[in-house]
Amino acid sequence: MTAGLPRYAGFAAVLAAAGLPIYIHAPKFYVDTYGVTLAQLSFALFALRLIDLVQDPLLGRLAEVTRRRRGPMVLAAATVMAAAMLMLFAVPPALPPLWWFALSLAALFSAFSFLTICFYAQGVAKAAATPNGHVRLAGWRETGSLIGVCIAAALPSVLAATGAAFTWYAIAFAAATGLALIAMWPEWSPRGAAPQGNGLRIVLSDAPARRLLLIALVNATPVAVTSTLFLFYVADRLGAPGQEGPLLLLFFLSAAASVPVWGKLATRLGSRRTLLIAMGLAIVTFAFALPLGTGDIWLFAAVCVASGAAVGADLSLLPALFARRMEIIAPTAADGFGLWSFVNKATLAIAAIALFPVLDAAGFVPGEQNTTSALWSLTFLYAGVPLALKTLALVLMARTGSEIDA
């Protein structure tokens, strides 16, 4: 089952560029360019995530009932996503910057959510026809996602010499979206069973599906925390401003390179047991990061490699487990992935509302001379909190039965 899989990788790369990298780039861009404060951004990001609390399950239902017209629906959503990226970075704010930030992100992430739900739901039927198809498809899809993240993370640094890095970033993203749409177009034909009227109820009444959603929530929160704080941690805790781009690239390249390795290991051991190994690696990595301080760039580079490898397993194997469960209980899967999308983005809401106010209260000021207490607060949030959450995720996975395995 390789026919069409490169298309999934390419589309995943574009979607990924509109996801996590925006949480890395956009807040700092609006702080540096327009003087928006961390507290204001925290409120705006949390408000956007509150919208998602209602929106993602509804978008899943919309994707389900419009499944027979998925191609045109995807085209419309992708157009909104590209236009919103241009608004965010390439168009001067026509409103107060905080409001423009919120409006642009609302449009961007609404389109991103709908496209992600459609994309993952389409993959369930694509993978169902082949033994171990969910892990194989996930390998292609998540490798594409991580390549997209790598490019999106590095591109602003590459474009810095233009003097308008994020303007060109947005233009490049819009062009890439168009190319990905053309390549993916043959895959949007309806597959599988007819839409189900009670898909949400089916998913939420299934104990293994509920457990996977809980594990996804706990397991993804460390990534949300570290991605939110990464730029501040490197510049202020490690004292290495300017090294954020290379270190981010190292992290995501490590994640991308690890996906095939985790896929082969999952074929031998099962996805559940392989995820337990990856979670253990993440726990060791966060513990190693706790004592790091000013000048520990090479040690942190090792942390980026190891934690990136662990994330590669999270991003590829957990969705494969959930997709396999959806194939059994709700084959058209859009409702299920509406909930999956909600759970994963809820972690970003938690990070947005919790982290910045704590740093403000600790007296942390980005780019300034900070006290030892403020820097320790940054370290604890960046490494200590994820360490505890990863441990909880490992316990939950260990207590989950093998019926979820793929």
C-alpha cells in the first residue's frame, strides 16, 4: 500500500506548517513587532482554545455529513487557511494588533481543524485495506508532518536576510497549500460506509476509545508546554539567543528520522509496547534537562535529539492506534477525529492559560536580565511539568489493555 501515500505526506507537511510552528512563531512575532504583552497573548490564545472546545466536535460532525462533497469542502477550507496565514504575517493589522492576531488565528485554526479532521478520517479507509495499514499510513503521514514542521521552523531564519521573513513565509505557505491541494485531489473521493448519525455517541461510549483520548490529552500536553516555552528557554535560560532555529530544526529532524524506526519496532512489538518505550525515553530526557543552565547548548542539543525521537513515536503511533479503533467502531471516523483534534488542541489551551501568567508572576521578562528564581521557574515549567505529565501518560498506557493495539 504505497499508491497515494506520498500525497498524504505532502498534504500533511502543509497542515503541519499551519499547526505547531504558528504557536512558536506567532506569539514572539507579535511581541517583537507590535509590542503585544505575554499576558495579552495568553488570554487571546486561551480564548481561541475555548472556541475549539465547542468547535472541533462540531467540525467533526460537519465533515461527517458533508463526506460526499469532501473535495469542494476541503478546497474551501484550504483557501481560508492560506488567506488567514497571509493576514497573520503579511498584512499589516487593520485592527489593534491583539484583535488582528486573534481574528487571523481564529480563521487559520478553524480551517486547519476541519482539514485535519477530514484528512485523518480519509486515512482510516485508506489504511483499512492493507495489513498493518494504519501504522504504514501513519509513518508516511507523520514523516510528512515532521518535514513540514522542520521547514516551517527553519524558514523564518532562512528568510531573515530579506528583511520581511514572515511576509515571505506566509506567501510560501499559500503557494505550498495550492500545490498540496492539487496533488491530494484524487484522494478525496468517498470511501467506506455511509455517514453515521450518532458517531459521537459511538466513540464516547467505547471504553478503549475513551482511554486513548485521555492518554492523548495527558501525553500531548508536554509537547504543548515545551513548544510554547522553547524560544524563551533557549534565549533566556540557556543564554543562547539566535540558536533557537538550529535547535528547533534538530528536534524536528530527529522526530522525522525516528518515525520509520518506531514503525518497524511497532511491527515487531506492537504499537502499545513501542509507545511505552518512547514514553520512557521522554521521561529520562526531561529529567536530564532539569539541571541545564547558561551555556549548556551541546547538552541541550542532545536533549533535542532524544526528545524529538520520543515525539516521533507519539505523533505516528498514537493516531494509528486511534484510527485502528475507529475502523472497528466508527469506520467513517470524522466524528472520532473531531474529538481527537479537540483533545490535542486542548493541551495548547492549558499551556496558554497556565504558563505565561506563572512566568509573569515569577518576574520573568523575555530578553532581560532575570533573577535566579525567575529562570528556575522557566526551567521547572519547561522540563519539570512535562516530566510529571509524561510519567502519568506512561502509567495510563501501561494500564490499558492490548485490545487497543494496532
